[in-house]
Amino acid sequence: MEELGWSWYTGAASWYYKVVIENILGINIKDKRLYFMPCLTDDFDEYKVNLVYKSSRYRIVVKNKYKGKNEDITIILNGIKQEKNYFDLDGSDRDFIVEIEM
């Protein structure tokens, strides 16, 4: 009977992790693309995430520059501004720097 208790704790922790990463920090991977739609309060100045996709490494910095006053998200991938709120992931053993301003 004790095993059921542990599965509940494990499931709750994984759901909490999923909510924080996907819904608050706004990081979602779908169809080999990395999407950003953060939902931050004004208390967040910035956060950093290190993401590994296959053999590539992404250093991500999200800056809450406009504190909710601007709904646009600017994504810069290795110095190149992206036109959408996502970009294609690359698994070719490279390093990427991602800067996001919102």
C-alpha cells in the first residue's frame, strides 16, 4: 500500500515541473521547434536556462525588460533576430546563445 503514496508524490512533482517550465517560463518543445511564451510577473527581471537538445547546447537568457507593458517577444539566436516566437532546434553538437526580450 505504501507504493501508491510514492507514485502520487512523483506524479505531483512531475506536473509541478511541467507547469513551471512550460506555463510560467514559457519553454515548449514541439515538432523539433523551441517555442517561447513566458508568463512572468513584474517581479521577474530575468532568468537563465541551459537546454540540451540531442548534442546541441542552448544558453538562454530571458529579460523581462518591459515588465508586461509590451506583448511582443524578441528572440535573437546567435545574433540573428527571429521573426516568430520560436526557432528550429539543431542537434548537430553546436553551441547556441538565445536572447529573449519581452
